[in-house]
Amino acid sequence: MHHVLLLGAGTMGSVHARSYAAMENVTLAGIVEVRKEKAEELGLGVPVFATYEEAMASLPRVDIVDVCLPTYLHKTYVKKAANDGKHVICEKPLARHLADAREMIDFCKEKNVKLFVGHVLRFFPEYEKSRAFVQKGEIGDVAVARTFRGGIFPTAWNDWYADHQNSGGLVLDMIIHDFDFLRWSFGDVERVYAKSLLGRGFARMDYALVTLRFKSGMIAHVEGSWAHEGFAMKMELAGKSGIINYDSAQEKPLIAVSRAKQQGVGGVAVPESPLNENPYFRELKHFIHCIETGGDSLVTAEDAYKAMEIALAAIKSIETGEVVTLS
């Protein structure tokens, strides 16, 4: 049985808490949350603590610390947990700055604890299957990809998302999901160019369009919005022999369509139904399995670092108006 201490009971903390409560081999030992009522609203009946130190002094056993705090607090609490010899699960992005992310990765290695980062898009069946289609050559070599991720401007404790210096805005906090998925599917990025509303004075709105050129020559256009009601994510991967298209707003399964079928010479459309398990549950279950077996994670801390590198290059491009080349 694994005993988990959860830091934070906001949106992601609540999702993680309910996922742990549904696992047979995990005990949610406690929650650290300065707003005690937020943790108690979950109705899970676990102890709630005001500070990490109070929790560690009070709980008889903690094996894993799950950090679901604002981005700018990640480094502090990942290092506290690692220093106490606990395996760490940290929500994305790993940190606000690359130097901090590298320090966290190196510190966890030094303390011989595992560090997992919550790039959950890899656990969405639609994205898993899309990558599998690409890897199998179902649509031929992919030349162009387009992704979209959008919703309303997020609200949270102390309105920290509105502080770009702490959150990194939607580029670092939200469309980093797409950067990670695209790099997972198509390899390393070579050049980044981006535009956004950053600094233009639109109250509680943000929008960004990022163009990525991969070392393979493939081009991706990544669009993100914090100016939409509701939430939607889209993906289109265009290969030499077909297209993969997914739109969460359409409420229908992922479909891969062969160009041959469109031209009336055969081919099939392949619908794939989502799995029953919530992607966040699948992600955390996978991390727990890696701790149990010592196996490699589907998403590594280095993957999280690389996704940050792309996101921060996009922010630099937005600020300078220049193309940014990654080393």
C-alpha cells in the first residue's frame, strides 16, 4: 500500500485526490491546503494540514508526495519532499524557469527518489492512438500538424494565473500539453516562432499562436486561447497518405481517414472509443506502477524539461518578435 501526501486541493489537486481514493493500492494519507474548507469539500475524510511540515510531523507514513501547487511553488516543495526521501509526482509545468527545472531533476537524482511530471495528454486515448497511427505509418510521413486548446481564463488561489511572471501564462501552463505531445510524436523541435496578446492589456484574456519547426522538417501550428467559454481541444495531423482529425467539441471518436478512401479507391475510417478510466487516473496509476516495478515512465522528467524548453522559447519569441532556435 502506498501512502500519498497531496499538496494542494485546487482544481488539479481535487482531481488527483479523487483518483487516489479510487485506487486499491493507494491510501491518501493527508492533504496540505491553506484553505482547509477546500480540502474538506472533497468529502474524503482524510486529515488536512496547513503546512507541509505539519503533515510530515503528524503522519505516521508517507511514501509519495504529490505537488499540485501553483507553478512558482513547485521547486520549493519538490525539493522538500526529495530531501525527506519521498518519491515525487509534480503537476506540469515542472517549474517556471529552466534552471529551476534542472535543479529539481538533479536534486531528485541525488536523493535517489523518482520524479514524475503530470503531462497527462499522453494518457488521453485519442492522443495515444494518434501517435500510434503515426508510428505505424498509417497516414504516411506527417508534414503538417495543427493543434488547438482553449477555454475560459482560469481562476485560482490568489489569482496566480494572472501573474505572468509566476504562471508563464497559457503558453507555459496550457499549450505545453501540445508541445509535449508533438515532441513525443515527432521528435525534437529546432525553431520556434510565436505571437500572443501578452502585454496588450486585454483583461483576463490571452491567446497565442506558436509555429514549431522540427528537426525532421515537419511544421506544427499550436493555438491556445484563454478567451473561450467552455473547453475544447483539437488536433489535425496531415500525412502524405492521410489525415488524423480529432475535435473534442464534436463529441465523436477519433477518426483516421485514408486519402485513398476519399478518392474512391478503397481504404477505411477507423473510429476509436475512449477508455473508461479517466486519463488522470491512468496517469497516476502508471506512476504508482513505475514506483512498484522500478520501470521507466511514459513521460520522464527530461521530457517535462524539453516541453518547458519549447514553451519558454515561445515566450521569448513573443517578447522579442524573433525566431528562437533551440540548441
